[in-house]
Amino acid sequence: MNRRERRRQAKEARGTGKGDKAVSHGIRGEQLAGEGKIDEAIVAFRLAISIDPQYAPAHHNLGVLLRRQGLLNEAIESYTRATSIQPDYVDA
């Protein structure tokens, strides 16, 4: 995800009143995943979702990691949630 997309997501999330915290945990999850710390990244994405259940990128990114771990049903649930929140979400 590029910087412009992160800013857009942060702006949208602020509109929900939960904004920066959920986005911060989502970004942290991306960093951890990039470092190969998959379990920690999953925790970060789940925390972002617990703060803002409508944060589609966290659902999607969680799905990616769950799929990598072979947890296909859980991954599908995460992808489905991402697209139900944001139907035009192209990454899911």
C-alpha cells in the first residue's frame, strides 16, 4: 500500500471516529508482515479490526496472512468482510 492510499484510509477512518488508532495498527501489521513476523502481524490486524470493525484493509490483510498459513476458511471470511464493507475494494 502506498503513502497516498494510507492517507486516504486514515482520512476515511477518522470519519468513523476511530481513525488513527486502527490505521496505525494496520500499518504496523503491514510492517510486521514485511519483516516476516506473521503471528505478530495477525495480532496487529485483529487489533485494528477490534478498534474499527469497518476498516476494510485490515480485514483484507488479515485474510492474506491467514491464507498463507493455510487457514483458508478464515481467510475467505476476512476477504468477504473486506468486500462487504467496501464493495469496490480491489485488493480483495
